[in-house]
Amino acid sequence: MKRLAVFLIVTLSMLALSACNTVHGLGQDIEKAGEAISGAAKK
């Protein structure tokens, strides 16, 4: 039972960390797209 709990905690931690990186990368992509749109609007 203890091994199962440790396995689940490690697995959930890895999923949570990978999700954070994904959301962070998505935020950067959206920011760059906004800058490109803003730059095009200024022209």
C-alpha cells in the first residue's frame, strides 16, 4: 500500500509539473502573437 501511495504521488507530481510548463509555454505563445498583432496594427 505504501508503494502505491508513493507511486501515485510521484506520478501526480510529474503530471502537475509538466502541465505548468505547458501553460507557461502557451502564455508565451499568446503574448508573442499579441505583440505581432499590435505591431501590425501600428503600421
